[in-house]
Amino acid sequence: MLLEEAAGNTLMKDKRINIRISSRNLTRIQKRAAKECITYQTSKSSTLHKFITGKLKETA
């Protein structure tokens, strides 16, 4: 029960943000998300989550 609650809280999306990015970067995000079979909004959210939790790793 505790794990289910923690998972629910982690996945809860209760705030909206707006950002301005270049068309080029948006297109790249959308293409990458399509390759992973996810929406680009999910991709952006996942990337932000990985960054704030220290799990985002730089690749060459």
C-alpha cells in the first residue's frame, strides 16, 4: 500500500509549465520521442525528472 501511494505521488502531474524553445530543438525532441514510441510531452517530462534526480547521464 505504501509503495502504491509513493508511485502515485511520483507520477502525479498537477502543474503545467510553458517553455519557449527553437523549432529545431522541438523537432528533434519529437523525433526522439517517436523512436521511443512515447509522446514528446512524456519525453520532456521524463528528461526533467532524470535531471532533477541525478539520473541524467551525458553521452558522447
